[in-house]
Amino acid sequence: MNFAFTRRQLLGVTGATALAWPALAHGFAGLRVAVGPDRYNVDPQRFTFTVRGPHAQIAETGVRPDAHFRPAPLLFERWQVRQGHYRITLRAKLRHHDGSALDSDAAIAALRQVGQSRSDFLQIDPASLRRVDARNFVFSSRTGSNLVIENMSHRATSLFSQHSDRRVAPAGTGPWRFVRYEPNRALELVRNPQYWGPPAVQERMVFQFVPDPMARLLALAAGEVDLIAEVTPQMLLALNDSMPVRLHASRPVSYLALLVNLHGQPPFTRLADPRVRRALALSIDRAAVARVLYAGRGIAARGLLPDWMFGLGPHVQGFGYDLAEASRLLDAAGWLRGRDGLRTRAGEVLRLRLVAAFPNLAAVAPFPELLQQMVRQVGIGIDIVAVEDDALYGQRFLEPGAGDLFLELAGNTNLDPTFLLYNLFHSQTPWRGYRHMAAGKALDAALDEARRTDDPQQRLEAVRRAHRAVVDEAIAAIAVLHVPQFVLARPGLEVPMFEHRDWIDYGAVRPLLGRG
């Protein structure tokens, strides 16, 4: 079916126009990176400053992802794991930017600080953290998990110096040092000349907060910035061959998906019937969505985890596009079409609240409007609640379960293959807003097995079972697309892409050989 969206309408969904952008460090001698709105948070329970969106590489994690999505040494030189117990050996002679040593005592203090987060997914038993000697320490998982090291590849587990206030002048061991931060304007960094590893290519770097997506694109085209690190569908639609802009993309890794409120309280109970969930999933023309969004780089998704990730291979069925079967299921569930085309049952209209979106609406627009048109064909109405702030998304809507569907563009953002499925769908998730999506006992059992086993193949098979439980059995999530990470850059730059946005190393951006 051809949906009634013109290119002009698509570009105008967020009101994007040729707006003025904030002043962009004229004369700055370094790499200039445009990002979206300033979403940093310094609340210890929700701390993201210099850690996420964007990650500034001031503080580092214990491990990093290698090209095969396995943990590789970073601050941790080596580690031993057995039945949920860990022994860590730090690299020798590590020092924070403030001159203090990163020894085992400092690492333990930093991990305790990470554990203050209300979304603590490491789930380390704090009483188990114990110094062995200057470079070695031990700890245990509260849940017996053998995957804590894999979770430590998440940038939220970055280890900060306890001798500096990370809220105002963060100090870590990373390749970049903090210079200045102007809220809603810029974060400026300078290369760390005493970095223990390979130095950054650039001497200085500034992240410029530019909330309007089209203003970011105009800034790049005008030469005001070198890179755009937060790329939206509208920006990709606006690209043309005459622009001095180059698109860089990773493999498709993030999912665009609808998370389903399975355990809602009235009025958010209409998706308790699996026939309605299945009908909704069958009403989405994923091929049409893929043509419209993300410059055609997205691919129709069967599940949340791509088949290539972790060596999972094809293992979920997912949903095709079948309006006739969707209509049959809704008829069988007692939802009958009214004169206006919407379905009703016992005087109640089949209208669902869609909360859009995480991380923000600009990252997924115009999918909510496309979805609204698609499902209307089978008699389902959609009310869109537009949310631009991820904190508001969580506190106002997700945590109280104030919606039927929650639209997210996200992914398995570390090396633990259970990370996404556990935190979004397990009954004991530390991310309590997602308890509304808990997918049942089979999911819980599969993920508990995956986390406790020492056998990699047994772990992968358990993850496959858990993924099938979410997608094919409970229908707790309706996958739409898999989407790459994108960076837009001026011509002549080599940009080292990676599938996890927070591991794209902007400090390694360099001129292409033979170019200025």
C-alpha cells in the first residue's frame, strides 16, 4: 500500500526549518562534533554526565568490545570468573587526570559509585568487593551471574576518580581530559598527554549541543562542524548529492520496536489479549517503513537481536504483513468494525496510546504517523503521546505503565547477550519501568540459565529460547526494523564506525590519506 506521506511532510514532522543554531566555537582548532539536546544528568541515581549522549572518554570502563563482540582488556588487564565470583587484575601504573592512582582501592570505590544508580545492572554484591593487593580485587554477583564482565563494557560503568567531583570536573584515566562544560551549549575536551594507551589523533575536541536536527545538518553543510553524532531520519531524507556531507554507517544493530504493556491497569488493558497483539504485529508493513526511514539502510526485523550478533543465527519467527489475518484475529477477539472504520467491543473503541519515544521523538519520526495509518486499515486507532525527553518518558509514562505501547530505538548496548532481554522482560529487572513487559516464567528461566552457565553454547541456546519467548510467544515486543549507527561528516574524514554508539571513537577521526 502507498501511504500518504510526501517528502516535504516527512521533513516537516518535527517542524524542522532553517533555524539558527547556537554559536559554534568559531576559530576552534580541533574536532567539532554536533550532538542533539543536552541530556546530561548529574543525579547520582541517574548519572550520565560525560558518560552517555555523548560519551567523552574521560573515564573508562574495565573492558571494551572487540570486533566480535567479546570483552577485551581496557582498565582490566585480566580476569577470572567462576560461579558468579570474580578476580580482577588492573593494568599497572594507571593514574587519573587529577594525579591519583587507579589501584584496587580506587576501583572498588568507583564500582560502589556505579552501584548507586537506580538502574544498577551490574548487580554486584557490595559486601563482596574486597582488595587483594594494589592491582587485584575480588567481588561476587548478587544473582550468581557469570556475565558481569560483559556488562562492564557498558559506558555507564565508567570508573571515575573519587578525588574529583564528577558532577563539575570529572577525572578518569581516559584519552581525553575535561576542559569546560556550558550546559545546553558545549562540552570541551583536550587530549591527555599522559594517556596509558594510544593517544587521540586530535588535540582538542568540542561537542556542541544543537537540539534541532535540521540545524545540525545545516551547520555541517556550512562548515560550522566536522561531524554529526546524532543523526535522525529527517536529516537523512534531506541529504542530496550537492551537499558537502558524507554518510558513515555501521551494520544494522539497533532495533525500532514497540514494547507492549502486558500487565496494564485500566484503561491500558486492551493488549492483554494475545490475538490483539498478534493482529497489531501483522498490520505493520515493515518493507514500507524500511523504504521511508533511515535512508533505506534499515532492514525489516524479525526480533530485537540481529541474527549476526553473538553468533545467534536465525532463531525467531517474527511477523510478516497480513491484513486479512489481522482482521480475522480482531473479529475473533470480538472487536468489530464501526461506521467510522474503528473497531469496538461492548461500546469500547479499540484505541491504543503510543508513547513515542525512547531516546526521543526525533530519532524515530515519522514512524508514529506511519504506524497510525497502517493499523487504521484493520480498525485500530492510535493516539500518539510525543515525548522528547527520555527522563520524562521513563518517569511520567513507562514507570507507571501509562500507555499501551512504548516506541523505542535501542539495542543490546554491551557484550552480555542477556542484557537487553533481562532488563526489559525479566520479572526481576532492575529497570522497574519495564516490569509491565515481563514475558513470563519461561523467559525468566531461560535467562537465569544463560547467566549462570559456564558453557558458551548452552548460554546462546538459552538466549535463543528467551528471545523466542519475548517475540513469538508472549509478543511482549513487536520488532519493526534493525537500524545502523550513523555519523554524518564533512568530506575527507575517516570515521571509525562501531555498532554501539558510545564506542564510536571520535578521537580517532583523521583525514583520509592524500586529503587535507
